[in-house]
Amino acid sequence: MSDRAYQLLEEQQKARGINLDAVKEQLKTLKIETPSWGYGDSGTRFKVYQKEGVPRTPFEKIEDAAQVHRYTGLAPSVAIHIPWDKVDDYGKLRSHAESLGLKIGAVNPNLFQEDEYMLGSVTNANEKIRRKATDHLLECVQIAKETGSRDISLWFADGTNYPGQGDIRKRKAWMQESLSEMYRALDPHMRMLIEYKCFEPAFYHTDLADWGMSYNLAMKLGPQAEVLVDTGHHLQGANIEHIVAYLIDEKRLGGFHFNSRKYADDDLIVGTTNPYELFLIFYQILLASKDNDEAIRNNVSNIAYMIDQSHSIEQKIPAMLRSVLNVQTQFAKALLINHDEVTDAQNRDDVLGAEDAVRKAFEFDVTPLLHAVRQEQGLPLDPMRAYLDSSYGKDILARGKGGASW
Amino acid sequence: MSDRAYQLLEEQQKARGINLDAVKEQLKTLKIETPSWGYGDSGTRFKVYQKEGVPRTPFEKIEDAAQVHRYTGLAPSVAIHIPWDKVDDYGKLRSHAESLGLKIGAVNPNLFQEDEYMLGSVTNANEKIRRKATDHLLECVQIAKETGSRDISLWFADGTNYPGQGDIRKRKAWMQESLSEMYRALDPHMRMLIEYKCFEPAFYHTDLADWGMSYNLAMKLGPQAEVLVDTGHHLQGANIEHIVAYLIDEKRLGGFHFNSRKYADDDLIVGTTNPYELFLIFYQILLASKDNDEAIRNNVSNIAYMIDQSHSIEQKIPAMLRSVLNVQTQFAKALLINHDEVTDAQNRDDVLGAEDAVRKAFEFDVTPLLHAVRQEQGLPLDPMRAYLDSSYGKDILARGKGGASW
Amino acid sequence: MSDRAYQLLEEQQKARGINLDAVKEQLKTLKIETPSWGYGDSGTRFKVYQKEGVPRTPFEKIEDAAQVHRYTGLAPSVAIHIPWDKVDDYGKLRSHAESLGLKIGAVNPNLFQEDEYMLGSVTNANEKIRRKATDHLLECVQIAKETGSRDISLWFADGTNYPGQGDIRKRKAWMQESLSEMYRALDPHMRMLIEYKCFEPAFYHTDLADWGMSYNLAMKLGPQAEVLVDTGHHLQGANIEHIVAYLIDEKRLGGFHFNSRKYADDDLIVGTTNPYELFLIFYQILLASKDNDEAIRNNVSNIAYMIDQSHSIEQKIPAMLRSVLNVQTQFAKALLINHDEVTDAQNRDDVLGAEDAVRKAFEFDVTPLLHAVRQEQGLPLDPMRAYLDSSYGKDILARGKGGASW
Amino acid sequence: MSDRAYQLLEEQQKARGINLDAVKEQLKTLKIETPSWGYGDSGTRFKVYQKEGVPRTPFEKIEDAAQVHRYTGLAPSVAIHIPWDKVDDYGKLRSHAESLGLKIGAVNPNLFQEDEYMLGSVTNANEKIRRKATDHLLECVQIAKETGSRDISLWFADGTNYPGQGDIRKRKAWMQESLSEMYRALDPHMRMLIEYKCFEPAFYHTDLADWGMSYNLAMKLGPQAEVLVDTGHHLQGANIEHIVAYLIDEKRLGGFHFNSRKYADDDLIVGTTNPYELFLIFYQILLASKDNDEAIRNNVSNIAYMIDQSHSIEQKIPAMLRSVLNVQTQFAKALLINHDEVTDAQNRDDVLGAEDAVRKAFEFDVTPLLHAVRQEQGLPLDPMRAYLDSSYGKDILARGKGGASW
């Protein structure tokens, strides 16, 4: 059935000017980084659920991550979080990853879990605390050098809960001061990816509240600073794909933290709440990937796709499999957009036609296409099934409860 | 200065038809319940800050709560949370409270901190878990009888994170089934206060998502079931004072959980984000308190005003002092509304005049009024100052870190 | 290609327990009412665009609506708006519709376009204005009897812009009083569908602000009063499918006004912003359609599906074609959900599996299925293409500019 | 009573380190521009209410605006909208204004009320339409030179309703191209104030959707381009005062369009929905006005305060009086913040103290202060009362209905 389905899809796409061979090649280039902390226990402020079989060490986290890559071919790197993934010897961690066919991806400093950071880390009014926070950033740059990581992902919980609690403009200056120091420590090929978030855990103001603040800071720091878009960090109604297109146009889109949300930073499995939004993000990216401007194409080709979720009621490894597969599905659909058809309709002021030309691609069932790609890559057609049929999930139960958590 | 200020305010109010003596009497009736858990450690999913001096036992929580009442005269009862406040002998807890001039207020069951409740408590698909949850509700009814509490406050974390995860309508039936059993266990003078919340910790659907669902359930259960409005549990833009007026009109407003929010369920100190909203809530309540319908006046007079916050970066007892004082301030302002003036403007289709008649009361500085009331009640004019000048805050530091938390 | 595609889909669905023959039968029962006003000019407060060829009379609107039905077989009735569609002889309008294979659908009173209603219609403090408004409602009941319409759709712009502007509870009583009088005028088979809206054009409070207020009013009026869900009338984040399931469970879901929104009541073409939401609404409806409770099944089978949009930059008839086709697509996808698979996963506490079982159906391309249905119904496979290839769109240009608008 | 009240307030403020004489001087500098269109008829998409006495010409609008200034001393300039205020001889309009003690303020181009702009003005895919739009901008620069206006306020309705409808990045380039041309036409003392808006009338994407896009564009254009903050143009939850502080810090805050909103761009009378927000905006401005950096102080001193509302159910002139008075009230309150007290609390990590130091100023009744200022300025103590007691409101009824509207 699978072959006939692919054949049919191929004919259908050919008829509308889409070459599936080219699509398959692009699909094979998709890489999605999974986060080490996504394999550990997590939860909400009301409850963290402890699951059996959760990894106890950074090494075990990487082993779990390797499973996701093994069955999908999509997840060849793992982001780490310091100090959650602090080890004595990062070379060893790196070798461990490499032995499993993985790389260590972005390094994520953690500046929100020590008592001293209660009123801010790099934006704390106390110089000593800012110093400590900056030192941690520098430490992470050093770790990245040891793990061979290109990117440092920066998310700050810094902000205030009440008007007057902090001096907004002074904090802005302190943020810039700290990140400037960090920037100078980067090797030339390294990047700082600056995340933003509208609220939580700060509930009055967040020092980097929106893309504009991250972008403006990146512009001041220099070309190695770019913006990281977490799909759950916007106010209700924000048009994320617009922001994505905008940042690409300014050549400052560094990457994504993918997850799903319906309300706040819900941190659910990516692609489960509004799959069309994910598709539309890829539409903007793929459109820009054909731009005449080489700098724009360069920006697009360096986008880091990363998962950052806090799925807490699901099985960990399957949750991550589902996540990367959902991203792949929407990426595949976006590859079926016929951009000429869209442009033609735009040029004719044909609103309905242009909208249809985009949405049409979303309506296709890309399963035969994904099967074909997996077959060519020697991967199981149904990665989730294959993983569940393996013994890995049962074997790790021996780890017991009480593994890594945050 | 204080006397002259009061005199001036009195003349000013008299000139606009407001009798400050009557206002003072109403102010003296205001009672705000504080929550035992508001004295313990709390935080966000990112970090719970452990503070020195936090109470270690339910008895110590009540001692802290007594401080708030001692300096304000506003907080004569304490809500408890089971099992956080589980003790062997509730009679002893009650006596302890009474010895400090307090009552035990609403009993709050906790159905969200055990592993079994991960996919629901009273709405869990597993009958045994529902049984356990219902038993806990019944246990809380029993405790309420022992503590002499009139109200049981019901907040459920129950809900789902994904479409399909649960059967929405079956869960609705299970909720009703469980609460019906609980309802039958109530003594005739007791009340169930049914809270609702639009999201968190469930991020797709919450079984009791809005006032309509709580209200409809209360109607089915019977007259002892009423709705509890938590000011942080609504979607952005919801007009809370409209809901309040509506529920009073249906005689089903049971009470409030007061707190402040700008984004989600931020759980900040009440009255700090948008004080006007709190004032407008009291406007609706006070307007209804003059209704011709006795049933409506009865509903109003039984409203339970309760604080429910998760202030995590502030000193605990001062945070609670500020909270009850903020409520008092807005209540006082609302008492200065001249309802005849509002009605007259409404009757003349004078939109600007009607709006002004309400907002005008908000603009008055009620400090002299509050000072007068405190003086008459033998309370310190500045309760916060008086508490901070006392040794209590320092004395409790001996409790050390690591007290009660959730 | 079409036949092979259908065959493949049929095998595929059979393998997962879905019988396409049954699905096709259900698809043939889908009826979506289009609104007469959707064929006229519309816009935003900033600009109403006048288009050439817009119908000049209620008769021409019905002719345009007939085009939508002709090519899709989906839209056999037209809702009318009074006084926009006021005619001397409603029997004539009805005959005109019937001669084109259509019925007159819901009658929509208009209580927002006269100066007198500036501060309210049925909730106006002025008794004479309330009387006039109620008389208009009664007039619409009478018209419905003449047009053979079962449903009266009630949307009220009534509300206030400022605190104090109106007495919320008095207005609530006036609303009930007016609708009670209207209710008594209904024939036994007729229904009142009570819409709600969180804001606009009133920006402080809307008298019927949410489903709870419409539902509660319907309960007081009697079994012929039900709730009408407009998909654009909720606050950001509201879970509409939850509300749908809830209302069905209470047997009070009367119908829908379909449209799309990303921000407020954007009134865009249904299915263009978040198609998954529309699918999830149908998931709840179809699940309930299999309920053991006959009353629930009855409620489901009487749901009125109606379009209510204000597409202003698109060609009118094509916009409506797209709308009904989008609804059909999501309905078709929802028909492919295997409810047993969902339930099994729920019973195993398999969160990922349950979510997948629902979303999986959304991923199928239903084009072959829709083609098959259209073929069996003697309809063009591509209704939009067929309409655009016809001369109708050009012929009506003779109507010129300046047709019906609101 | 008034004198005693002022005396008391003065003592009270002196005791906390606030010199009321200095405050009064600052109050006398406050200037709020009112918009010519705010005196005409307006409404929502559902209905524009025609009022008697609405001005029929730009000259009459200015006469009405002069009334607002006459009674408040706060509104010495009037913004104009082209072509709504198009006249043959702008010198004559200017003289007319000056004869009434007013200036012509910001010139507002209108690029949203012609059919050609349906799919965009400066971002239209059609070069001829972009040319026409740019020419209109240039025309407005020319008018500004004739009227002696420093500022051109730029709000664009440009955007799309659907994914694919337009090419987001191309439109971004066209916007920049058009505004660059306009920028070059400015005289050295003139400014472009670039507004942004998250949605409406475009419901998928707006070309200038947030402050970041306006700011980035201003940075590219040059120092005469600044950002205009309309308080109703943000997504729910946006912290406007944070944006204000941020823009001041970058020396790019050009001005405000004040109005109130609870939901979307409700355009209600400023200060009626959440007065505390307005106060907090002034807190940030006044804090920055004391900055050591002269460039920051300069930015602050050039902020243009403008009203931009669409009050449609109120009497026009009284609505504007209320608006400027509400702004004055919150400005006065913000002047009572003791910034040293705030800073001290911040430096002690005293969250509660810092919050209180800000909110405390909001709680004062500034009526005696405003009375004193008005008395010193020879203005009526109650400007609204004075206007209503004048014959102006009755006299203009002779204009009849059907005046200017949009």
C-alpha cells in the first residue's frame, strides 16, 4: 500500500509542479535538537511527577536521546543545561555522545535556581550577584568549547513582580553589560542565542520580554548574537511566523525552542495544539530559503531547531519521538507549497487563491513521503512503533524512580 | 494632621451625601480570611524560595495568621489545606486558633499532589482513584465539622493537556457524581464553594473551566453549593465584576479567592496590579447589598472573602498584611460611591456622568477614614509599621529555613 | 488518479476500522446555512469596501446563495437579517428561494443599527425602547412563521462601555423579560438560539457575555431556547470544543455561527486560521452523536451549522464557497476518527496514544473522499473551479457597485 | 474647604519629602494634544451614531478643541487628519487656530479609506498604489510645513488577513522604501512618529505589528524618526510602561496616543479602564526625566502627549474634557512618587517597600493640588462643570446632525 501511496502522491505533486525527489532531499537535511532535560522528570508548580526509568545522569540522558535519533534520524544532537548536566569531564560526555552517534548541542546556562537569583541574575541590583551570574555565563562558554558546541542558548528568568520593584532601565543596562562580557569570550564560530519571554516566572515585567528586546540587544552585541524564538513565549495572538520572517529579513534568527501552548507557556508536545502554526512558520522559512539575498539564505541555513518542552504526564522518550516527528510532518507539508502559485495569486490580488495555495499544502497527507524518506535512510517506517516494540523502555525501568528533574 | 484630615474628609463626603459614620460601621464588618499556606514557602515551577522563619507546623501557621489579625483587625479566620494542615487532633488546632482570637475558616481539600491524580482526581477514568478522591472530600467535610468550619473550598486541578486525552463529558458526569456524594455529607449550615479555573495545571481543558460550569454544577447539587471566584482564574479580558454581579443575582456567589494577576494565574499580592478592578468588584457587591430582594442581600452578606496568593519573593507575614490592607482600602473606596448619583446619571442617559460617579469614589484618599476606624477599634494606625516594629519577625527566624511549603 | 486515490484511502481506512461508505453517507447529510448578509458589502470600522456585483435586494442575495448550494450541495438554506432583508411579501421570498432549491433559514433580528439602541435595546433603561426592541423580536417570530423558519438567531449588541454606565443586574432582568415575551410567541416546533459575545461593540460589559449567561437564560426560558456558539465570540484561549461538549451534554447546543479569528471577532473565512480547532469541534459533536442517551443524540442532530462572517476583501460568492468547503473538509476528517481507538488509549492511561488517535484523523487527505461524495451527488469535483468557470460571476457585475451592505 | 485641603496635602507631602510648589510647576507644563476627529461622529463597525452639534468643517473642529483648552489649559494644540481636514488654505486654518489660542499639532495621513488601499497602501504589491500612498505622505509633510507642525503621526492599516495573502518581507521592504522617501522630505526640526498595532483592521499580520518593528524602522530611517505608542494597540497583557521605559532608554519615544481598552483597540476615554496603568506610564517617564544622561532627558521632554479615541456614545466635547483631565490626574499622582524612597527600597531588596512607595502616590487624592494649579492659572476649578454651565454645548446644536465623521 505504501508504494502505491507514494506513487500516487508523486504523480499528484508532479502535476502541481512539485518534485518529490527534491523534497525528499530537503527532508533528509532536517535536524532537530532534543534537550537533555526533556528526558528527566518535570511538572508544574503544583506537582512534579516522578516517573520510573528516568535517567539519573547526563550520560543516561544522552543514551535516551540517542534512542530518539536511532528511530527517526532526526535528532543528532542534544542540548545540555548547566548545572543540571554538570560533569567533571566534558570531553568524556562528548565522547559518550559521539559513541552513540550524537553531538552535544547548545549549552544552556541556568540562572534561576539559586536563592541569590530571587530578584535577578544578570540584572540583579547587587553587583556581586551579577558577577556570579556573568561568571556562570563565562563558564558555559568554556563548557561549549569543550563539548564542541556552536551555540549558547540564553534564557533569563530575570524580571520583576511589581511596579517599582526594580529599575527597568538600570536592569536593561546591566543585562547588556553582562552579555557584552560574555560575547567577548566567544570563539569566532560560536553564537549566542538570546531568548525572550513575555512573562513567567516574573509577572510584572521580564527584562527580555519580546523579540524586539532580544533583537535590539543582539544588534548591540554583534553578529554572533542572534534571537532564539521559543514558540510558547508570546502573548496571546502574537503572530509568530511574522516575527520569524522579520528576524530572517534582518539575518538575526538564531533558532527555535519548539513546544505547544494554548494559554501561557504550557510547554506541551510541539504540534499538538495548533499544527497549522508550525506549518506556517516553516512556510516563512522555506520561502526565505529561496531568497536572492545570500545573507538571508545563510541565516536560514543556520537556524537551530530545538525542542524545549516540559511534557510531564507522558512517557519521556515517546514524548520526544512524537515531538520530532510532528516537526518533521509540518516541515514536509511546508515543502509541498508551490511558491510560484502563491506569488501568482498575490500578483493578481487574488486573496482567496493565495490563501488556498498555502493551505492546500497543509491538507496533503505526507505519510507516504515520510515513509519513502525513512526507507531510503534505513529507518523504521513507524519510528514510534519501532521504539515501543524495542526493549529499551522496559530496560530503563531498572533505573527506578527519582531520576533527574528540575 | 490625622484628625484634621478626617474632619475634612467627613465634610467633603457629607457634602456629597455620604455619611462617614455609616461607612465606618460597614468597614468594621469587613472580614478577610487568610490562608495557612500563604505563610509557608512557595514559588513557581522554576524555583521555590526557602525563607527563614517560615512556620513548620499548622500551629505555627496559625500563630503567624494571628499576627495579621492582631494588627489589622481584618483577618479573624484562617483557611486550612488538607493534608498540608493535617493534624491528629483538629479540636486542638481549633482551640489553638481560638486562643489566639481566630477561627478555622474554609477547609481546602488537596487533590493534586499525589501521583495517582496525574490524569485526574474526581474525574479520573479509574474508578478507584475517583473513590479515593471522593473519600478525601468526605474526610474534609468531617474535618470541617471538627474545626467548626462552615465552608469547604473546592479547587480541582483536573483536566487534560491534549485533545482526546480524556472524555470531556464522562469526566463531567464523574465530577457531578463525586460532588453529589460530598454534598450529601454536609451539615445543613455548611457550604461547598466550587472554584473554577480556565487553565493550569491542565493546558487543554479544565473540567471546571469557568463560572458557568461551577454555577451549573452548584445548581444541580443544591442550595448549599455556591461558586467561588478566584480573581486570577480567568482568561485575559474577562469582566470579573460582571460575573460577580451575575452570580449574586442568581444568589450563588459563595466567596472570593483574592490575588492579583497581569498575565495568567500570577498569584501576586491582591490589589497591586489593577486596584480599580478590585474596587469595581466591591461596587457590584455593595450595590447588591442594597437590593430590595432579601435573598440577594442574604447572598451578599454571606460572601466569604479569602486571600489565596502565592507570593514567593516577599516576606510572608508582611505580604499578608499588605494583602488584607489593600482589600480594605478598595472596600473603603467603594463605600464612598453615591449610588443615587450613579442611578440618576444612568436615568438621564448620561454616560460620562455615570462613569464619573463611580470612578470619583476611587479617587478619594481613604487613609483618614481607615485611621479613624483603626483608632476606634484600638488598632495601630499603620498596621504594617506596627508589625515591623514588633519583634515577631525577628523571633520567628529561630525556626530556621525549610518550613512548610507546597 | 481520483479513483485510485479513493481506492487507496478506502483500503487504508478499512485497515483501521473505518468504513468509507458509512462516512460518505454522513457527509451527504451535512448542511451549512449561509447568511444573506455574507453576499453584501461589509468591512471594518475603518472602511467598507464596495464591490461590483454585490446583490441589491434580498432576492438577489438568495440567488447568490443558490450558487453556493448548486456547486457544493452543502448550503440548502439562507439565513436572513431583519430589517436588511425586509420585504413586503415573505411568502414571495420563500417561493423565490424554493424555486432555486433553497429554504429560508434562521431569522436574525437586528437591534443595533438604530440611534435609539445606542445604550441598549432589550436592556435599555428606557421602557419604550425595550418595548420597541421586543416588538421587533416579535415581528421576527412572525416573519419566521411566514418564511417557514424553525430558528430565530439572537445576537445582541447590548452592553456598556464604562463601569457605572448601566445597572448590570437590572439589564439582566430586562433581557429575561423581553425574551420571555418572545418565547411565548414561538410555535411549538420553533427555537430561539441565543448567542453570546465577550465584547464588541460594547467594551466594558456585554449583557450576554459568555456561554454561561446564554445557557442560564435558555434554561429559564424553556426547552425551545438553546445556545448559539459563534466561533469568534470568545476570549483568547477559550476552549470552544469544551463548551460545545458541555452544551451538548446539557442538550442545549442550538447551533453555530462559523468564522475564523486570530485576535478578536475577526470574522474571517472559517477554517483559515486554525483548522484544527474546527476539526476538534466536530470531534466532540461526532462523539456525542454516538451517545447512549437519546436526548443527547437528538440535540446533536438538531444543531444548526451556519456561516457568519464578514469577509470584506474577498470576492463574495467564492468566499462563501470556500467557507462551506472548509467546514466540509474538517467534518470529513473528524469522521475518520476511530473512537474506539481513542477510548482504548484513554482506558490504558495512554496520553500520547489518545492524542495521536484523534490527531491522526486530521492528517489524512480527504480530497478523494470528497470527490467520491460529489461524484455520487452529481456535483462538480472542484466546486470552486466550476463556479469560477461559470459566467455567473461576470454576469452579476451588471448589478454595479453600491449593493446591499451593513 | 479647598484651601484647607490644599494646606493639608502640602503638609502631608512635605513630610514625605515632596515639594508641592515644584509639583505645581511641572503640572503647568503638561500639554495634551486633542485630535480633530475626536470631535466628529464615530462608532464601531456596527453603527456610527450621528450626534447633533458635531462640527461640519475643520474650522469648527478647532473651535470645539479650543473649548477644551479654554477650560483646562491643558490642550493647546489640535492634531489634524488628512484628507478629513483638507482645506484650500492651511495658512487660514493655522490662523484660525491661533486666533483661538491653539496650534495645529501633528498631521495624520490617512491611507485606509480609499478602495485602492484594500490590500495595502505603502506595502501594496502594486507599485502605482505605493506611489500614490507615498505621495500622500509627502503631501502631509508639505501640509505640516504650512501648518507649522513639528510631527507627522504615521499609522498604517496595512497588513493581511490570511497566510499567503502577501509577502511579509517584501512588504517590509516597501514600507521602508516609502518612509525613507518621506524622511528625506522632512525639515530638520520635524519628526516622523511611527505607530504600531497588533491587529485591526488586518487580522492575520499587520506590517508594523509591535514597538520592535516601529523602532527598528525608525533606527534605519534616522534620528528624526521615533516611535508612537498608542495605548490601545497591544496584545492582552503587554506591559506598556516597560515598552515606554525601553524606548526612552533608546531615545526613541516620540509620543503617545492615549485611550483606554479592556479587550482590543476599544478606543474608550483614557483613564477609565485601568487608571493605574496610566499612572505607571508616567512613573517611568518622570523617573527618566531625572536621568543623568541628557539625551534621555531630551527624549522625555519632547514626548508628544496626544489623545486618540473613538468615544462614540458620549457627548463629544465633554468626552474630550474628561480625557485630558484624566491624563492630568494621573500625571499629578505620578509627580507625588518619592523616587528616593523607591530606590532605597530597591537597594534593600525590599520588594514590598518598593511596590508600596510607587502605589502610595497613586492613593493620594490630588484634587486640592489640581484646584490650586487651576486657580493659579486663572482656570475654573471644575472645568467640566464650567463647560456644561456655558452655552457652548447648546449653541452648537444649531449645526444639526450629519457633521464630520469617519
